[in-house]
Amino acid sequence: MAPVLATVAGSLVVAAALAIGAPSSAPAAEKPLQALVWEFLDPHGRGVGAAEALTAAGFNVRELSHQTSASSARADLIVLGSFVSEHPDYDKYMATRVKGLWHFLRRGGVVLQMCQADQTEPTPPFLPEGLVAVRGDTDSDRVYVESEGHALVAGLKRAAEGSPRLKLKKHGRGKASWESYEWHEGFHVVLSASQARDRFALLEAEVGKGRLLLSSLHLDTLTDANGKPIGGTTSRAASTRLFANLATYVRGVRDGTAPAVTPTAPHTTDPVLDVAGAQPVGWRLATSDVAVFEREKVTLHGGSRRKSGARPFTLHGHELTDGRQYFPASPLRRDLAAIFAFRLPPSDVATEDVDVTREIRKLVPLHIEGRVRSERVADGKTALVTASYAFASTRKAREEHAYKIVDGTAEVRTLFDRDEGVVRSARVDLRYGLIKMTAPRGTAPTVVEEHFEWTIKEIQRHRYARFQKDVDAAIVSGATWLRKKRTGEGRWKAHKKYDVGTTAFVLLTLLKCDTPRDDPLVTETLDWIFQQNPQKNYERAACLMAIDAAYTPEHEASGARPGEARKVVRDVPPKRLEWCKVVASELETAIAAPGSWGYGSGGTVDSSNTQYAVLGLRSAVHLGIPVTDVTWLGVTQHFEKKREQDGASGSVALVLAGQAIPDESKTTRDAIPVREVAGFGYRNNTAYGSMTCAGIGSLAIARHHLRRVDSPKLTAKVDTHIDSMMLGGWAWLDRYWSVDRSPEKSADDWHLYYLYSLERAGILAGVKRVGGKDWYFDGATELLARQKPEGRWSEGQGEIIDTCFALLFLQRATTPLTGR
């Protein structure tokens, strides 16, 4: 149904006195409750009334502005009225203001969303991480209290004395509970919408200091466009009581007296067959274990056919949920087939119905329905899993970079090894229509057919016995290949016209991979570098880093314990040292603002050039060239500006260098509270993986050097804020963890650049594990699987640079920060 665009009195009907028997407002001595409301004459209930009911309950009510972030709202409560998701501005608001809602919640606000249509909004788009709520198509007049004694159900009339069932009748043009919730994770169930307790009418979750309420009741639709009452006496009395209870509830949250929320375990209706000897089906991979597959893919796209031969596919233990579902933290369209292939039913003889909505990048929310079946194979060790799915994009917003899938189908056939607890092989056949969401209306979708096959190659258990030998062999093979790529002029082929920088970066890599300092390749390449005049900041930084590595004393190059003081000694010949001073000075002054760099002098700055400038200036200090504390402080200010805004609060569990892991089964230490889970961006504050790692590493270096010179600019407040930004970055990485791509970055290129950035962040910040995940093992296994037989890597930035990134990661090439 098309949305009704008419509103009543600017979308709010606010009455000072009402004839629905509402309780009196709060005492004058008490701070009045403030509420923001968004409601309109929807196409289903065709009514409004949230503002009316809230006013009667004692709230001061204002309209929620569609242009203002909720994070700046001076309110205790935000109410999204019934079917407001049909409003033409709703999708735009959620696309641009959702982080403001999170900020409002975690600082102590309450958000209440009334019923919506599952066809329009199968799951609320503003759910914070860790919360899941999915609407179904079931309506009900039977609503049951699941949380006796809860403030929101006090005084609600029951069908009979002592009965959990509420006395509700058909309300207006629909049932009391419309489009009831059928699945949740992380919520506490206050009201259910079925006697079987498998549908839900009121859900509650704790978010920071605030509370999130989701309801399928539409007791906020009280009057129609003409002011005529909607609903009978019973439903209006229930509305009065519910909103009066809401006032008490919000006041408790505001005053900090509301009880903690304990999530209710999700209800399962999996129709598992009761067969004697049926075994659970589930992956048996620990968080840091890796299953390595060979994958083949054939694509028919708009009539063209493309086949890609066997390439590695890695499935990490931390990408599995409940041991039965593969779902990466930042899924892309390319993950669709794997999501289908590696989903398992609950038993080796079982059938499971699937009805879920998933957020998949560039596809917007994707609704998936289907059935998964499992049966035993005659060998007794294998389960044959087959599945059929239908899927389609659900969001209406015309997002610039998003695509819409229509009429998608998937047919799946999987062989699961019951003894080993892994998938042995899988085949998925996909067929769907694909269209860009900004395409002109009437544009026909492109038909895409994709056929995937996976075959297990090996299971790599965490830190398996030959792991270090495999890594060492990969380093030797990669370094040997790099040496062979040197041209007759004594340099390497330029990457994107960075002639000097490419050669310097390769030299840095070979030196870090234990090439002797007196090797002719090193001496000849150094001679060539000192004859150049690098003009770009990347190149200046790479030169200083390579020279620093070339003149690092052997005992220091071999590593020092964290915290061990070092005396910076670089025996650089005077003429060469003067060259380094000129380059370092040019690098430090080639800024638009202190601590911010772009490609050349001044101009547009970005976090990538900035991190390399920081690395280059760190090498300059090692060479005995001073860098001002104004520059180091400017680095911290740069990443403050590039930090993602309105990050939700959370926590992150880290194991630091030098800390033992007391229990390998635990794999982590207690979580550290984080004020803002916030990564870092490139030229704006849209966070993704490589730039978040760049921010962590650069902040660690800047603070280290401010401490070394006892800078008065490093106040206790600044020091604490730097620590907070770094922890927020780690928490962001934990939330979107991936090693087969740069988190929240849609393209495959720059993947190895991200891994090298991750290596620097881990070593410079002294972190061994993030949320139980061993970043080095995860990344190394990914690189071992992707190395070409001749020793190189090639993933989008040219084989020479990609091989350097991979080798620097595997070698753990970054020198730790030591001393003060």
C-alpha cells in the first residue's frame, strides 16, 4: 500500500486535557519528563495518538525533527509511532541519524517503537550491535504477560484473575498485536503474542544507560484524521494504562533506579525430528582455528560467462555463530554463496525452516526464506545437507552505492563430516536479478547466475605444530621472488609512478626479511636512493624507513623486550645524514596543518599519507633528527578529526604483549569498558579497517615521542584521551573483525595493505589478542593460503607492493616502542 502523506497538525496532536481517564501529570517539584514523537496518518491504522497519550501521562511532548540528530535532543523518551516506517522521510532519517539514536540510548534515553509492517520493515534498522528482532506476518488479540512485576505491565487488565493473558480486543482496523515479532536475540520478553510463547508483542533491551523498547501493539492509534476516536473502551483503557506505566518506567531509567535487563533466551521452533541416534550437527572450530577450502566459481552475468579456477577460501572459527552458521562480520555480496553453503541444521537428521533478514553490504538488508534438510549417508560418518532458499532486498531507500536483488534463489548441496565437525564439500547454485538502487524506474534487472564449489583442503588448528616453519618458508620464498624482480638499473618497477618510494619500500622489506646489510643488493640500492630527490610524502617516508633499517644495529634489529630502554644509535655517514635531514625537514613541513599530510605539500590531507609520514618521522628520530612536539600533538588531533562520530559504547578484551594467557580455553582477559566504539576514516570519519589500524599505530607513536621529550603538551587529559581513542579503535576492529578483507571496505584491493597496517597497530600498541582472536595467526594463515607457487602475492596493488605488504606482516617487521 502506498504511504498516506497527510499529517494531522504537523504530525502531532497534543492535547492539554483529555477525556480518556489519564492520570494527572508529575508533581510540580519533580523535573517534567520530555518526549519527542514521530507519528503520522499511516496507510494501515490510519490514526495517531502517541502525542495525545503521552501528554495525558504527564510528558512534555515535542515533534521529533527529521533533520536533527537524536544525540543532541534534550529529551527522556523518543517514540516512533505505529507504521511510521511508511513515512517517506523515514528511510533517509535512519540512513543518516541512526548513530544519534545509539548515542541517545547509551547516555540514558528511552526509545519506544510501536508496531510496523513486516513487508516494509522486517527488522528495525536502528538496532545496536548484538541485538536482533525480526517481525513476522502474524497478528493476534491474545497477548500474554511474560514478565510479571515489570513496570510496563502494572495494572493492565487480565482476561481472568491470575491469568497471564491481557484483556484486549480488536483495536481499530486490526488485531491488538499487529505483525508480531517472531525472533529476537539480546532482548527481554515483556509480552508475548501467542500461548506457545513463540511470538512477541513487547521486547526490552538495555543499551548503555538507556533502554530500547520494541512493540507490535498499536495502542497509540487513538484518533483518525477527523479526530474521531479509534478503538473501543477496552483498548483505550489499555492505552491509558500502558502510557502511564511508560512514564513511571522512563522516570526510573532517567533517575538510574530502573532494574537491569536480563535477556530472555531465544525461543526455537526448529522441527528437529525425534530419530534415535540423531547427532547434533555443528562446526567444531575454535575461535582461532581455520578451515581452508579450494573454491571454484562460474558466473553468467548478463549473458557473459566467466570461470575462475580454484582459489583459496578461508573460514575462521570466529565467523561461525552457534556452531551452525557462517556469517562474516562485514558481509559482502560475494559472501552470499558461502553463507548458504555453510549453514547447517541442528541435527544430522533434521529439517529447519529459515526466515531471517541479514545486513549485507551494497545489497542493503536481504530477507531470506527457505528450508535446510539433513540426512545421514550410508558410511555413517557423513551428513548430506540440502537446502533451497528464496531471497530479495527489502529496503526502499535509493542508496547511491547499494544494489537490489529481486527474485533470488539458491540451491545447496553440502557434505558434512560428523566426526571432524567440518564441511567436506559444498555446491551452491545462485540465480537472481541485480539492479542498482539509483537506476531509473523501469530499468530491468541484470540476471546473474553463479555456481560455486568448495572442497576442504586442510584444517589449521591454532598455532599448529608446523606453523612457524610454514611462515619461515613463505618469507624465504617471497623474499627470493622480490630479489629477482630488480631491474638492471638497480631498482624495482614503480608502483603508480612512485619510482623512488617503490624501491625504498622493497629495500625496507628485504632488510626486515634478514637480508645482510653488506649484501651487494643493499649497498647498490642505498647508493641509488641517496642520489634521488623524493618529492612525495609516501616516498620521503619510505626512504627514511629503509635507511633506518639499513643502519639499525644488529642487536636492536633482532628485537628487544617490551619496555626495555634502547639507545638510539645509527652510524650514518655525515653526507648521507645531511640528505636524511633535508628529506625529514621536507616531510615535517609538507603539511596543511601540524600532524596532517596529503600526497604533497599542503592540499587535502588523509590518514594514509599521515600514517606513513608518522612512520617516516619516527625513523628520522632513530637517525638522530629531532621532530617537534607540535607535530606529534598534531598527529593526535588529526585522528581525532578522522574518528567515526557517535560511536556506541561497548567493551573490548585485549591481551597485551608480555601478558600470559592463563587459560588457553579462555583466550582473553576481562573486557575493558570503551566509551566509544569508533574507528578512523581516510579523508572523512567513515571508518574502515586499514585506516583504523593506521590511527591506532600513529597515536601510539605520537604519544610515545611526546612522552620521550616530557612534552608539556601531553597533559594527563590528552594522554587519557589518546588511550580512549586507541581502545575505541580496537573495539571497532573487534566488532568488524576480518582478515580476508579490510573491514567495512567493499573492494578486494588494499586487503594486504590492511594486514600490514594491522601488524603495525598490534606491535606498536603491544596487543597480542583482540576479543580472543590471535591477529597474527589469523592474518598469517590467510597469507599462507594466498601465496602464489613462485612466492609472490597479487591482490590489486601490483605484485611487488602486495608481496612487500605480505612479507612485512609475516615477518612482524615493525620495531616495538620501547623505553618511555
